[in-house]
Amino acid sequence: MTTPTGNQLPPAATPSAPSPAPATGPATAPAPRPAARPAVALVAALLGFSLTSFDASAVTVSLTSLGEDLGGGIAGAQWVVDAYTLAFAGLMLSSGLLADRFGAARTYGAGLAAFVVTSALCGLAPSLGWLLAGRVAQGAAAAVTLPSSLALVRRAYSRPEARVRALAVWATGGSVAVALAPVLGGALTTAWGWRGIFFATLPLGLAALALLARADHPAEPVVRGRRPDLAGQLTAVLAVTALSVAVIEHGAVRWIAAGLAVLGALGFVRAERRAAEPAVPLALLRGRAVATALLAGSAASTGFFGLVFLYSLFFQQAQGNSALETGLLFLPMTSLIAATNVVSGRLTARYGARRPMLAGQVLATAGSLFLLLATGPGTSSVALAFALVPLALGCALTVPALTTLMMEAVPAARAGVAAGVLNAARQNMAGLATAVFGSLVAGGFASGTRASLAVTAVVFAGAALATYRLPKTDTRGTATAPAGRS
């Protein structure tokens, strides 16, 4: 018999006839172990993953309310987003090793507990400085939580078919969290202010920890040989953070930060060349497929997360919409993400990664140009909400395909490293897009928004050109069938 998740249940014990002489009769069979509860572990992992995804986007619709309370202007709003995103991305390169070294359940529990605590600290922050410190700590906790939640699901399901279904549920949960984040963030901000977004995390995080305690965890092999690449990790964080400072800040600070960004980048390359186990094997980046996947992922993060930040400010500060109205205005853009991800997965399975990637990038480029023409003082917020849809569909069509391209282009032994590099690149680009777009609109919403959309269109066009130049092979490395294939 199987559970609803497809895992085998242990056979039921068959009672034996009573023996008149138990001392000399057959030994009593040990009682069977309770049935494993992988679904409990799945729900626990899904909750934590969804919370980290939700928190990355929900706070954007509260930035106007937050700025009115704590001050800081647009630069402060940029740092509220980037403090989380950059810490998340910077530590993700090595955080996946923790689950291998200490076990998925233990690592996930520690990361999620830290995420709950830091969320509470963010909600209680008395000033912008304290909030930014809390956001850095929250991003670091999220970097531990996300990869260990995936490892938890993989290890909870022993049967391949059940594991594939569970991973699909896990991934869909993250997409749904991103889709609902602006709406729920707007509702929470309207009801309880910006602090409500952080406090809403607490009951769900505690529920996930309670489920984790109830779940049965199979014995896990512990990897003790590999150590984190601390030098590469620190220099990467220095380079990206300093680059963000150079974009956001002004005066002498900008030039000092630019110099530190260059030094960090040079130090990172040197560290990765010398490391026995580099966080980012430089040889991995030389392949055309890997480089294209990273470029496409960076473009998708620019288009989605950058424009969610941009239009959160535009709707509220230029159009006069409330936080709740702003969240609802994003609903047409976000509601189709999960369904489009599924369509992309099916297209990739049938035609390979190149076609859906190229289609998505062309659509996103056209969507960026359409927004560039549509955005203006005379355009209603509702019209702009629907004008965002083509770009969002292009991003959603691209991401599953580029993930497949990346995973199929590397050896199986490098799959974990490749996934970490891809996720880190996407998160870093989301942070940099926030920094660049925020700096552009600081000089004026109309001109800054047009410039941001022009940058987005150029990035997507470059990604589309790189994808077009890929060999016309499918994800299994065989020749693509003719266009007339049914």
C-alpha cells in the first residue's frame, strides 16, 4: 500500500497465534516503525521557502509607508530591498554546503528559526539603520533556509516519482508566494502599516518549525570533506555590495565604493583560481550554454524584480495609489506566473530550452518597449497594470527553460554548484536593478522610468541575441526536430 504521496508504507504486522510456552516459542517480531510522513516535511519546507520568496517582494509595496515613518527617501527604500537581496545572494554560494555538512533538517530548522527572529527584529526596528541591520540578518537567514528546504524535500522522498511531484509542489509554492506578495503586502500595509509584513511572517514560520519537529527525517549522509570557500564568498559580497553603494550613493562615497568594487572583483577572481573547492568554478562559466543561462536569468531578474520596485514607487508616488491599490495593480502581472512556468516546462521538455527562452526574451523585449511607450502622466494605473503583463509572461516563460539549460550543461557532480551560481546571479541582479532603477527615478519619475525601461529592453535584447546564437539542440543534446513536428 502507498501513501497519497506515493511512498511505500511498511507492511502491517500479522498477529501470531498465542503460544502456550512463550519461553520456548518463536521470538516475537519487533513492532513495525511508524509510517514515514514525507508530506509533513514537504509542507514544512514549502512554508519556509514561500516565506523567503514572499519577503523579497512584499516589502516593495510598503516602501512609501516605510519612508513616511522612518525617512530615508528613495535611497533608503533602495537599501531596504537591497540589504535583504544582497545578503541573500552573497551567502547563497556556500550556504548549500551546510545542509550537506550538518544535515538538511538541522540546517533548515536553524535557518528558519533565525528567519523568524530576524523578521520580528525588522518589525520592531525603531529607525532605518536598525531596519537595514535586521534586513541583512534576515537575508542571511534566508540564504540558509532556501537551499536546505530543497534538500529537505529531496531527502524526505525516497521514490523518484514521488520526489519529482514533491519538488514540483515546492517550486510552485515559491511562484505562488511571489505572485501573491504584492497583493498581500499591500493589504498588510493598509491594515497594520509596513511592520505588519514582518509580523505576518511569525505565525507561519513557527508553524513550519512545528511541522518540522513532527516530520520523520531519514538518516542523512554527512559530507565532512568539503569546506566553504570563505575567501571567494567574502570578496564576492564585497564586490557586489560596493557596486550597489556606488550606484545608490553620491559624492566621495560613490568613488570609494567603486574602487572597492573593482578590488573585490579582482580578489574574487584570484580567490577562485587558487581555491581547491571554489564557490564559482571559473571553468564553469566558459561554456556558452552556462553563460547564456546566467545572462538570461539576470535579465529576468532585472525585468521582474526591478520593475516591481520601480512601479511600486511609480503607482504610489506619481499616480497617488494606496499600498493596497498598488498590490492589486500587480495582480494581472503576477497571477499568470505559475501557469506560464508550467507551460514553459512542457515546451522545454518537447522542444528543448532554446525555443521557449528565445520566445520569452523576445516577448519581454517587446513588453519593455510597449511599457516605455505606455508609461506617462496621462496613462491610468489600471492601463499600466495590464501593460506590465507581456513582460511578466516573457520572464515566466524564460526562467524554467534557462534553469534546464543550466542544469543540462554541467556535469551531474557540479549540479549543486551550478544551481547556487544561477540563484546567486539572479538575486544579485535583482539587487543591482533596484539600485540602478532607484537612482534613475531619483532625478524624476517620468525620465527615470523611461530610462529604466530602456535599460530593461536592452538587457532582454542582449539575452535574446545570446540565446539565438545557441546551437539548435534540445535539452538532451540531440538535434531539434523540424518545425513541422507535431
